[in-house]
Amino acid sequence: MDYCTLGRSGFRVSRLTLGAMTFGAGTGIWQSIAGLDREQTTRMVALAVERGVNLIDTADAYSQGQSEQRVGEALTALGLDESRMLVATKVRLRTGSGPNDVGLGRSHILRTVETSLKRIGRDHVDLLQLHDRDALVPLAETLRALDDLVRQGKVRHVGACNFSAAQLERAHAITAASHGATNQVHYSLASRDVEHEIAAVAREYAIALMIWSPLAGGYLCGKYSADSTGSSTAAGRRSKLDFPPIDRDRVDPIVHELHAIAQTLEVTPAQVALAWLLGREATSTVIVGARNEQQLEDNLRASEIALAPDQRTRLDRIVAAARAVSLLDAAAARPRSRAGMTSKPSRALTGATKQRRVLMYAVTGIRGKVGGVVGRTLLSTGQRVRAVIRNADKGSDLKRTSRADSLTIACSLDSRARSCASLDLGGLQRPRC
Ligand SMILES: NC(=O)c1ccc[n+]([C@@H]2O[C@H](COP(=O)([O-])OP(=O)(O)OC[C@H]3O[C@@H](n4cnc5c(N)ncnc54)[C@H](OP(=O)(O)O)[C@@H]3O)[C@@H](O)[C@H]2O)c1
């Protein structure tokens, strides 16, 4: 197991963290996500320690506090002190029915941490994270409460979850104290939004990114995808709860590619997806979740896999192609674009024609270069996009002339088109605008 230092702190953790969201058996959404009892969680913590994991991530709200309780019981049963296993928890979500039993106000933070410490059975937590922003409370009040907890010795380091780039900058402007270390973010082959802004701001301020739902809630394992099983009847969280939400049409080609690479390496798709994340510059530690020991064993072995550059490129290309298709789909769903698809190209680049050219650009731009990969992706998408390709195929004059114009046009359209223009199509064709 490799280790890394979190942000500008002196906090060293394993590159894989054990996620405790499946620990305990709460009500509501936790019935779909969690369910593990004391013996199961203790066995999983023991396995993680044996493989070199030194951080568990839980939260006050997971299974209404039962996750923290199970973590505490496992640490006691296995005799693990902080030299063997560190604990990260969170505060922000509702913990009771009262008006101050939710959010990031001083009262809720200070009371919740006391409860968390009792459940975990220690006199401090190693990392206390804000589970999200709370727009109703001044950020300065929240950060001051965290600072007090650090001074009292009840919290070693503090972090955030799901902060945007702007929120990170704001928090940094209020306090740049060295114990502020992390931002937990959702990042996976199915969702790379983090790469746009958050990663850059985190790098600038030396804030470590801890990755949650690295397998898109299990979807990247392939068991829920019609592509791999011929059906999508696998039992598990995603059969009942779409969390984190994904666009299956867009993610299925990625799962297909994961299977192909996994077969070559004689590993599992989950291991390839996790190894891809471990190799990303933005990633500090990946929080692996599991429903049983077999899944955990599978996931922990990802730390032993190195993907070859061409395998990374294949994954990057399929993600870029899938993203292009979803942008096309969104553009084609707009009334103006439907008109554009049936009209002749016009000399005046306005209205429907603008939209038509954007669609043409994206299709011809990726089609000529990535060929089969894009073909597979497009086949898994809706009829509208296929109709666009047929149009492009027929209009050879458009193919010849569309590229340069369309790049410029894309920039003049709405924000979706702008992201289309800045799309990295597998590094093969970078727009100049
Ligand atoms: N800060 C936040 O806002 C936030 C949000 C979410 C999570 N988190 C943290 O991130 C951790 C991981 O999140 P996550 O549970 O969503 O991660 P994930 O890896 O995307 O999904 C984990 C789920 O996928 C399935 N799975 C995992 N490994 C598998 C394997 N090898 N083979 C087959 N199925 C497998 C299991 O569910 P099934 O067996 O039911 O399919 C497992 O519970 C959580 O424990 C939590 O600590 C933080």
C-alpha cells in the first residue's frame, strides 16, 4: 500500500481509505446502501488493516449514527489505536428533529462532535469534514467552531466535502490554517467534473482531494450494465437507488471498455476503474466502499495494478466520446437544433444553422479520428444522434468545410456548446478557441 500526505497537513494516509457508508443498518436510503452488522464490519476493518489501510471514513448521519458506532466497536474489538487506524467523520446532515439538529451552525457542530466521539470510542477524530456547505450559516462561524475543536484537541485536522472551487477559495481566504487539509469529491470514470475547476483550485491551495463513489455506486463493476450481463437485474444498491445518479447510455460504453481492459490484465473492471483513479494527478486517496469482504478484497487489490499509458488513453477516449455524444444529445433536444437538422446549410450563420454546424463539428471531428470507439458509443445513444451522423455522412461538402467554422460557432453558443468546444477528444483534436 502506498501512502500520501493530505494537503498541507502532516497527515499521512493510505492511498485507499475504507468507506464506512455500508456499516450499520439504518432506515430510509440507508436500507439500500448499508446493512452490515458488527461481525461483518469488524472483519472488513481487519482485512483493510492487514492490507495497509490506515484511514476509515464515516459520518454522523450514516445509518443514523450506526456507522460510527460500528467503527468504534471494530476498533475496540481489534485493539486498533490511531497508530494503526485513523478515523475521519463528518457533520452537516440532520441528526435529530430539532431546528439546531442540522447544518453547520456552532451549536450543531459542537454537540455532534461530542456524540461522534462517544460512538467512535476515542477522545478525538483525526479528520472532521463538513459534509456540504450550509448557505444559512456564515462560513466564518463554521470555520471558527472547527478551529475551536482543533484547539480543544477533539479534532486533529479539518476538511470539507463537495465544496465547489469558489467555496474552497472562500474558505481559504478566511482561514489558511495548516490543519485544513481536504475536500471530498465525487470523481470516477463516470463523472469527471472535478477536473474542470476544483482540481486546479485544490492544487493551488494544497488541498487534498479524497474521492468518494469511485465506482459510481457499483455501476463501474459492470454488474448493473446490460452491456456485460445481458440484463440489469443485479441485486445491490443501484437496483433500488440511483446514487450517485448516472446517465446509463453514456456510462455503458465506459463499462464495456473497462471489461475489455480487465480481461487483458486478468483483473476485474472494478480494479481497473480504481487503478485509473489512483493514477490521476488530482487524486490523493480513494475511498473504497464495499458490501462484503469479497468486494473489499477485490477493491484493495487495485493498489497493485498499474495501467499502461495506452490503456489510460483508451479510457480517456471513450469518456470523451461518451461526453461528446451526451452534449450532442442535449443540443439535438433543443427545438432550434431539430429545425437545423432538416434545413439546408445557410450562408448566414444564425439560428438553426449555427446549431446544425455545432452538431456537424462534433460528429465529424470525433468520427474521423477515433472511429470504432465512437461508433460503439454512438450506437448506445438515442436515435437523434444517429440521425445527425447519417446527415454528416451524406454531406461530404459539410465534412470538408465544417471544422474551422464550427469551432468558432461553438464558442458563441450557450454554456453547453462552450464545453463542447473545449472538449478534449482524446487529445486528438484540441479546439483553438
Ligand atoms: N462526502 C460525501 O458526500 C460522500 C458521499 C458518498 C460516499 N462517501 C464516502 O465514499 C465511500 C465510498 O462511496 P460508495 O460506497 O458510493 O463507493 P462506490 O465504490 O462507488 O460504491 C460502493 C458499492 O459498490 C458495490 N461494489 C463495490 N465494490 C464492488 C466490487 N468489487 N464488486 C461488485 N460490487 C462492488 C457495493 O454495492 P452493492 O453490492 O450494493 O452493489 C458497494 O457498496 C463511502 O463509504 C463514504 O465513506 C462520501
